Amino acid sequence: MDFLIRSAWAEGAAAPGGLAALTDLLPLVLLFVVFYFLLIRPQTKRVKEHKQMVEALKKGDEVVTNGGIIGKIIDLGENFVLVEISLDIQVKIQRDAIATVMPKGTMKSL
């Protein structure tokens, strides 16, 4: 049965700690570094850019919401924004629900 399961021999055992413990942790550390550079860092950058964009909103900006509705900002509040999506149709949405700010004149070209 030695070809299926290796026999454990006490004489070949390594001492606890030392280089063996470091090599066991190396894949875990490398995995964390890869996750940081591929997932965590870009996400925090996107969140920071979105926060700056939301803070810079002003009346007259044409915006697209997370739901895909495009409109022009009519009034700004601390947490909410009044957006005109069509003639005499206004919707109040949260500031964080604004996905992007579009260039002026985008609504007329649609």
C-alpha cells in the first residue's frame, strides 16, 4: 500500500518553525498581494473618484443615474438632488445614485 499512501517516518520530520514555516506562508502572502493590486486598490480608486464627482455636482449638470435615467440637475440638497428628466417631469434621487456627469448638450442630442 506504499504506492497510495506515503509512510510517515519520524526521522525525516522537520523541526517546527524556521524556513519550513516561512515557505508555508509564502503562497498566502503572494495571494494577498495579488488580490490587493487586482481588486482592492482599483476599487478604492474608483470609490474616491466617484466621491469627488458627487461633491462637485452643480445646477445645470447633465447626469446619468445608476438606473440609466439621464437628466439635468435642477436643485441640490445635502443628500438628494432634483433631476429634470423631461419637460416638467422631475425626480428626486440620492446624490450617490448618480453614476456619471455627461457633457453639456447630451440630452438634446438624444
